[in-house]
Amino acid sequence: MLCRRGIEPRLGYWNLPAGFLENEESVELGALREVEEETGARVKIEKLHSIYNVLKAQQVYLIFKAQMLDEHYALTPESTEIKFFDWKAIPWDEIAFSSNIHALKHWISVLNGGPDEINIGTLELN
């Protein structure tokens, strides 16, 4: 599931449903909230997929693998389009952030028989 961003930064680009934590919010609850805010979908977190340090932005990204609890999803002010892509059809030139590109490439590696372990890295750009 990718969402076309309805907000800045990177308005109009595709993004994994994600965002920033609220004060006193756990990473798990923040991930669930962000998915629902951006897609209207309710999901269950299966596992941690990727951890990325973005030193220039002073940020750490935690990206989870999740399963939708039902088939419901809807556009929100934060997402102008929601689409489920076959991995071969991902619009790489339209992905909003490098952290998403790295997480998607790791997911594709797992789909193709690579190790299903947490991908940890440091990104130069956001």
C-alpha cells in the first residue's frame, strides 16, 4: 500500500503510510495511528521491518510490516490516492523519501527469498 501525499513535504509523491510520533506515544501506537490517519485502514503490526538513521535530518525511522484487519481504506486529507502496487510496478521516480525506497527494496528482497530480518542502516538523504 502506497499513498500519494496530500501534504507537504513532497506533495504529490508516493509514500508508505507513516509519520511522526506524538508526545508520550509508543512507536507501535504511533504507527497504527498514522496508518489510520493517512488511509482510514486498521492494521495489526506483524513485525519491525526496517530501522534507518537519517543523520542530516536528526531522525530515526522505524518501519513496520503490518496486516490489514479488513478491506476498508479511504482517502484522507493526507492522502489523495491509495494504491496497492505489484512490486514490479512501484513508481520509483515518484517515491517521496529515501527511507521508503530502502524499505521497499528490502521488502522486495524478502519476497524474492532474501533473509526476513530487520534491515538497519544509515541514509545520507531524506
